[in-house]
Amino acid sequence: MFNKKIDILAIGDITTDAFIRLKDASVHCKINTEDCELCMRFGDKIPFEFVKVIRAVGNAPNAAVCSARLGLHSALVSNIGKDQNGRECRVELQRNKVDISYIKTHLGKPTNYHFVLWYDKDRTILVNHTAYNYKLPHFPEPRWIYLSSLADHTLPYHMEIADYLEKHPRVKLAFQPGTFQISLGLNDLKRIYARTDVIVVNVEEAQRILGSLSRDIKKLLGGLAEQGPKLVIITDNTRGAYLFDGDHYYHIPMYPDPRPAYERTGCGDALASTFVSALALGKSPLEAFLWSPINPMSVAQFIGAQEGLLNREQLEWWLKQAPADFKPKEI
């Protein structure tokens, strides 16, 4: 199945997430802000409800699984250790029909393993990226590269990716920056931003990238577009998402939850990768924007970022059930 052309090549770190369901905790937020803290008793034994371990996740693996579910040939460029965790990640990706030919196994290095402190409908993730020796493998020219979260020592690797993109102008780039990529700022990654066809971030990430305190969505969308991206999407939690295509600004609401959300890890990944997958399937930007909130709705009904990802038939069924006012509106 992997002899055909790659539709979407996702590049980014892979991990196992151990979801720890907390019950004896509380959340404290600063007045008039969304700056909140998860609080537990210090120096005590804290009971929890259960743990669920989920393999082969992360922004890029989630995108690869999403596009594969929607019928595209997706592949993943990533790094794992030669350990049981790494083997199980490979098996999980294969089960989801993701091409794992470009995953490098490192002797003497562990596969990433993160702990997710899950309280109420949201989570706090304890992360630790293994310091792999990153190098871009050889692969056939894909239609899209989907670049996302990488470890904090990978600036040279980003320059290698930029070199590849500049040598292959037909390849489109989707960029969903992770924490380290955002912390680098605009100057260090200016070649990546300049080459980006689609960028997807949330409001707070857009503010950090631009060094802005403004929550003016149009200013944030326009500010990112000025760095090079042709299509800019900013998500705003349960308030929906915004799209700027270079000429017009649009808003789309959340797709209504069929029942209260269970857990929202991976909703941002689902929206971003559904949008890019729809473009790869030949949809227009507005059609892709209409698709994009449906997978997050489904993902929020399950634990973790991948179980709820829909296939194309399921996604189109939900689209037919959408309320009349569920559509992009120009703002």
C-alpha cells in the first residue's frame, strides 16, 4: 500500500500518553483571565480514578492518523527508541494505516512518554522530549508536509526542512507550531513561515508568536499572514475558529456536542489536520473550514486524541446533520 505517492507527510515527535484521571484536585483562575492553575495537596498521597495508556500520539502522529482515516496516504517522519514503547507505537500507527517507513529507531534512547493529568474536561500534560539526533530521511516528494511539535534542540533540523521545501516548490506546507517552535519566535523560523501554505494556532499561541497582548482576532490573523502563510486559522477554545484567506475573514462555531464533552485532548490537532486533509482531498478553503470542527466534536467524546477521529463517510454524515447556522460566516 505504501508504493503510491504520499499525500501528507507529517513531521514531528511521537509519544505515549498516560492519562491519569484525577478526582481530588481543583482549578484556580486569575480574575478576568483564562490563566488557571491545577491544584493538589502538596506532600500528600493523592487518589486518582484510573490510568489509560495511549500509544503513538503527538501533534504530527495525530495528523497522520486523521488523514489516513479520511482516505489519504499519510506517512510519519519521527524518532523512537529501541524499546517496547517504541515497538508498540509502530504497531499502533500500522493499525491506523499510517506509513512508518520514515520513523528512525535509536539505540540507547527511550521513546517519549508523557503524563496527562486529566481533571474535569481538560488536561495538563507533563512532557519530556528525548534528545534524538534529528535528520531528515529520504522520501518521495509528498503533496503536503505537515510540520508540528519537535524537541527544544531542533533548530538545525528546521533549517534542513526549510532547505528541502525551498528545493521542492511544489510541496505544500502546513504548520501547526508546538511549544519550542513558538518560543523560537519569528526570526529564527522566518524561512518556515515564509514557505507556509496553512498555519493553525490558538489565540494564546498567536499572541506569543507575534509578541502581542491583543485579542483582536483580525489583527492576529493579519499579523500571522504578514509572515508568509497563505491561509491562517486561529482557534478560540469553545468559541469556534477563525480563518483568513488573505482577503476575507471568517468565523465558524464549534460543531454542537451530541452530549457533554468527555475529554478534549487533541481537539486542536483534529481541527488542523482535518482542514489540511480536506484541502488535500480537493476541497476549497471554505469547504475545508466547514469540515474542520466535526472531528474535534467526535474526539472530545473519547479519551485521547485519536480514538474519535472519523472516516470520510462518518464525517460527511455528521455534516448532513449540522444545524442550519453551522457554516462559515464572514466577519
